[in-house]
Amino acid sequence: MDLFEINLTSVVQLLSFIFLLWMLKKLLYKPFFSMMDERKKRVEGDLAEAENVRKRAEELEKMAQNELKEARAKSDQIVAIANNRAEEIIEEAKQKAQREAEKVLSTAQLEIERQKQEALAQVQSVATELAISLVIKVLKGTLDEKAKREYLINVLKEYEK
Amino acid sequence: MPEKKRRRISKKTKIQLTVFLIVYVTIGIINVQYLPKSPSDILGNVANRWIVGTGPWYLRINPMTIIMSLVVLAVIIWFAISVHKEYSLIPTRKQAFAESLMDFVYDIVQSSIPDERFARSTFMIATTLFLYIVVSNLLGGVIPGISVDVTKTLAENGEIIRNVKFILFSDTWFAPTADLNTNLTYALMVLVISHYFGIKAKGFKAWLKSFIEPVPFLLPLNIIGELAKPISHSMRLFGNITGGGVLVLALSYFVKYMFLPPVLWGYFGIFSGLIQAFVFSTLTVAYISAQVG
């Protein structure tokens, strides 16, 4: 039967298939594989680069965190120093103010004392003057002017003692 | 909302299609007078093939299979060259189509044969077979062209005389896959390649041992199983394509070759053609995988 006859055609078909395979290998498959390999390489390269970038980002994050920690510690230290210094300054200011106050107080006391002495001296002088004039009035006529004065001076010396 | 862009047929294409239709219908009308008178006449010659030469098998040849095979080869190589010309990392439309096709086959191959050594070779064989069978089936199932009607008479000396009548555009091209020479050759080639890969992968002793597994008692069955592979592999494709062709031929006769029922044409030409090509190449991968794995 013609339908099932196997003849030289099969050899020709085999050769034509081998030829087609060879042609397609050259024209399609090789470029396809090289493109596939290149794309794969590119994707792998990109993935590796992404991994590197991720690692670098992690490192940078770690570094940033460390720096942040250090900065925090440093700032805490600075704040502590500043607090101490502020306390010292306040203490110093307090002491200075106290000293000033004490100084002002002592100056004021001295001034008061001086003014008191002055006032006392003035009172004494006025009193003396009054006493002299009173005595002069009392002794008017009994003693001469010189005797009155000597007497008064003696009285005053006695009084001063 | 932006309007959907409609793809319009260019003026050039319209002219080409009109010319084709006029030529097709005219030749169809002319051919009607040469048509067989009854369905039995046309189906009577269905099993006949144009065979040239007499004597032993190596002196006989089927010219239609060879001619159509060359046409198929020309179409595939033309496509491959046009893709190869503009091959780049960023694919063009043609390259994307070719790559998606190759990716599709490569995925099947890789899932069956993980070993890269055999995967690439298997991929090349399976893809070449797929392309060859697809183009062959599509040419033989869809595109009207030259077909032959062969009548056989017996000479006085007992020799068969074949009268060949060429029919233009009334029938589809003859598909090389409708010839058992093509299918059986490719199926046998797959069998030989699968066993060659099997020896390479497992070693000669292990390959030989695989015939007496799981028990030596099954040796004859294993051998028959292996021999049955190319027969079923080739007959499946041959039966589908030849049967489809006969069916289309018979139905076309009833409509006097004027308008072939489009659904049937679509089914046997495109759907069945693609399915059979896919089945053939998938079985190729499966047979190789069974030997390599």
C-alpha cells in the first residue's frame, strides 16, 4: 500500500531534518542560548549588586546607629558637664552674692556705727553747748568769763572720763 | 476615555487579498470540470501516493513529500534568518515571538531533564521537530496550493502505472507529515537519540541492565515496549494528519471545492496541526527523559 510504503524518502527526510537542525542551531538556538546566558548573568549580576548594596546599607545603618549612640552618649556627657558647670556657676554666684551681701551688710553696719558715733558726737557737742550755755546762764554774774570756761572744761573732762 | 485603536487592513493587503480571492475562485471554477464525478472517485485515490521509481525501496521516492519538505524548510529558515538578523538584548516583535516559543519548549525540557548537558540538545531536537511539524501541518491544513490526484492502473506485465494529475488551489498543500516516511524516520531518530543519551547518562552497563528491570522475566516486554514507541509516536501524527486531510477532502467535494467549511478547516488545519506538533515534541522530550532520568 502506498500509504505505508517506506522508501528513500525517509533518508532524504532525515537529511533534511539534520540540515534544518544545523541551520536553526546556527540561526536561532545559539543566539537564544547566548542571550539567555547573558540575561541570566545580568540578572545574577544585578542580584549580586543589590545584595552588596543591601549589605552596604546595613553596614551604613549600623555605623549610623553607632554614631548616633556615640553622639547621644557625648551629648549626655556634655549635658552632664553643663549641668555641673551650671550648678558650680550658680553656687559661685550664690557665694559671691552672699559675700557681697555680707560685705554690704558690714559696710552698712560700719556706716551705721560711724553715723551713730557722729550723731553721738553731735549730740554731745550740742548737749555740751547747751550745758555750757545753761551753766553760763546759771553762773552769770558769779564767775568771770575765764573762770567759767575753766570750770566748764573741768566739768567736761570729768564727764568725758 | 480614549478610543480603542482599531487595526485596519492596509490598502496593499486589501489588493493582495482581492487578487488572491479572484485567482482562487477562478481556478476553482475551472477545476470543477476536472473533478471526479462522485465521492467514491475522489476517495478511491486518497490512499495513493505519487511515487517515482521502481524496484527496491532505495530506488523509490515520494516527490511531493520532498518538495513540500523543502517548502517547509524554506519557510522555517526564512523566519530564522529574519529573526537572526535583528537579534538583540531588547527583542523585536519577531524575536519576542521566537523567544517565547523557544522558552515554552525549553521550560518543558528543563522540567523533564534537569541535566544541562542533555537539556540543551533535547531542546534543540524537540524545537526543530515542533517547528517542522507545525509549519508542515499548517501548510498542509490551511493554505491552498498544489495537490496531486494519483490513479493507479496495472500494466500487462503486472507493473503498477501511476497517473498523476496536478490540482491547483482546489485542495491544500500536501503535508510532509501525512507521509509515514517522515513520521517514522523522525520517531526512529528520537528512539536512537534517547537511547544514545541514556547510554551517555547512565553508562552502557546500567543502560543494558534497564532492560531487565524490575525483573529479568520482563526483558521481552521491555524490548517490545521500546520498539512500540516509534510506531505509536509516528502513527499518531500520521493518522491525525492523513485522516484530517481525507475528511477535509471528502467534505470539500460536497461543496464542490468552492468554499471549504471554515470550522473544519480551522480545526484540522490549525488546532489539530498545532496539537499534534506539540504532542510529538512533548513525547520526544518524555522518551529522552525516560532514558536519561
